[in-house]
Amino acid sequence: MTVDFYIEKGDDLLVRTLKGEVTPDEIIDSMEASMKHPDYRPGMASLIDLRELVSDSSSADIREFGEFLIAHADAVEGMRAAVVVSRAVDYGMTRMLQAIAESPQFNIALFYDIDEARQWLGVE
């Protein structure tokens, strides 16, 4: 239904929230839009909240997200992304993304608790 993002300039943090049924194209569009935002910079921490996502993403969709990240390595270089999930299936799919997009340029970590994710990113 929605993919929203905003940038917390004081914490140098990109926050993305996915709610309801979201298509892979909407996710890619949001990723592109955030990278074009005037306050975005490579290496910015990223908090991705999937707790309200209703998704039937396939392994092909996850592969597409991974390929997008790899193709935009210069825009995500140094990024630490904390992904917060509420369902085991989303945890598993995000682990797949970690494996596909594994890179020294950026780091993806998974959490069930948003406060732990923010702590890992070093933001309150």
C-alpha cells in the first residue's frame, strides 16, 4: 500500500517504512527516490521498517533488490542498514537479500525490535 521514507538529518539516518501490500516496483522506485533526495548521501545509516509489510515477495524479487543495490554500490557505499521485521518469512527473505547483496561496501543487519535496530545504527 505505501512505501514512505524520510531523512533524519541530525542522526544522518534514512528511514524507510513499508506498510500493507507493496509491489517490487514500488520498493525500487522508493530506493531510487531516496538516493536522489537532496539530503541523501552515500554512507548514510538506513532503518528499514517492514513490521507492517504484507508481502508475497519471491526469490526473483529479492534477487532484483540485491542487483539494484550492487548496481548502485557507489550510492550505498559505507551504508549500514538495519531491517526490522515482524514475520519469520520476512526475516528469511531479508537473509536471502544479505546473501545476494553481500558486499564490503555496505552492511545489512536484521532485527525484530526497532529499538535494538536503532541502537545498532547508533541513533536514538
